[in-house]
Amino acid sequence: MPTVVVGPVSRGSLVGAVTAVALGVGFVEMRKNAAPAMDSDRWVRRTAGPDYRDRQLEFGFRRALVRPADRVLMVDDWAETGMTARVARELVVDCGARWIGAACIVDGLSDPRLRHDLPLKGLLDVRQL
């Protein structure tokens, strides 16, 4: 059972927050290309890529929101390359917390090894759409 759900901006923030409320756990929004001057809190950041549009994005969140004792689940709407889940896992590890996996609404991963490696569970396979 997670203690924190991480949801990447933008649709992951919505489904992640709903999941966190349903589980009764904390929620952390993982932002893309967040400006350093957003606030005075310390942030953890990682550059990831390429994504499904062949972009390299920087992801991050406030360091204090994920503690070493946390068990973290990432929730998103869609997984295509697994890049967002991989960078989320790296950020969680940077915080000293435990990554328990990723969940998404649509699993569009073309490499089945990623499902096991991340691990990632989807509600629907892209071939069902």
C-alpha cells in the first residue's frame, strides 16, 4: 500500500489526486520544467527523455513532500514510452523513499520488459481502444 501518490502534470495530477483520495494517502504533483523561482523550498529534479514527442523535459517536485519512509506509487493517464515513470522512480529514489510501481489508465508500452521493470499496471491496453 502506498503512503504517497505522485501524479505528473497535467492529467496525471487529476487521476493521481483522485487515486490518493480514494486510498487515503498523500499526493505530490510532479511538475514539468518548473521554474526554480517558484518557491523557496528545496526541489528534486531530473531531466528525462525523449518522450513520445521526442522532447527532453525536466521533472521535479518539492523535496519535503516525499520522505525516506514513504512508499510511492506514480499514477498517470497514459504510458507510451515509460519515460515519465522512469524519471518519477529516479526522483523517488533521490529522496530515499521506496518506489512500489506505476499505474495508468491506458498502457501503450511497446516494450513488455518495461511493465516488469517499472512495474507498471494499466486498466486498458492500447490495443483495446
